[in-house]
Amino acid sequence: MGRMKPAKKPPFIIAAASCPETSHKYPNTDEYTGHHRSIGKYAGLQKIGVHLTRLSPGERSSWPHAEEKEEEFVYVLEGEVDAWIDGFLHAMRPGDLAAFPAGTGICHCFINNSEQDALLLVGGEAARSDNRIYYPLNPQRRNDLPWSEWWEDVPKRRMGPHDGMSDALRRRSAKRGSRVTPAT
């Protein structure tokens, strides 16, 4: 039997590199929080979000936060990151997974303090209209959100001493003053 002509790929099989890479910036700051490819969206997923997040040295994935009704996970594909969990750093390497069940109040972000890019597979539920969010180190974020999106009654958790910033961001913030919004 001869070699068959390959069938045209269906639209739900995609190459990650074909998805545009975007960057996010919180209001009133010049800090970009990584480079993201929404691969799940481009493959047609509607109920879960799947993203490839590339963190360059000195970047973090977001401001430390917790979500009331959306579960999230982060899986390290390449490089090394520090998981900032409730004010404490935890080193993560390729093959490590961090999971954040909805409603626990576990505050988190991921920080690249290494010299190399890190690549993360980030996923969770798609944005929910009834979800609320909490930024323990950035209470001014409340002013950027509708009142119904701020998680006021988040479960209380012991918070460690780390400020949630990368070493490079902390140095930049100290040099520039208020142009980078510190997380403390």
C-alpha cells in the first residue's frame, strides 16, 4: 500500500507557535507580566483556559493573587521559577506542578529570578462572571475593578515576609520610585 496523503488538520489541532504572543500590564504600572500564548482559546476551548507563559529573567507571572471560584494550575516546562505562595518562595523546576483549588485563598504568582527564560503551562477555568479576586499586596487593584469582582471575605491565611517582586523588579522599583508599583 502506498503512502497516503495526510489529511488536513482539524481546527482543534494547532501549533503553539502559530498563536500570537501577548503581554499583560496592570493599570498604573510599567511592569509587564510575562509573554502569553492562549493556546486553548485558539484550539477552541471554551470552559478551560490553557496558556503557554514565557517569563524572561526578572519577570513574574502576575501580581500575587487568589481567586474565589476559578481553579488554576502551573506546570514548569522549561527553566526555573520561584512559586510565591502566601509570601514564601518555593523553587520549581521542569516537571513540577502547582495547583490552586478554588476558594482556598492561597495567594500566588511565579517569579523568574534566574538568568534564563522559563516556560510554563498555565491552566484553569475560563473567566467566570461570578468570580472574585484578591490581591493581598496590591490593595490599590481594588480601585481598578468593579466592586463585585473584589474578594472581600477571602479566607485568612498566614502571610510570609517576601514582597512578591523579582530581584530585578525590586532594584528597578528602588531606582525609579513610583513608576513600578511595588507589591508591599
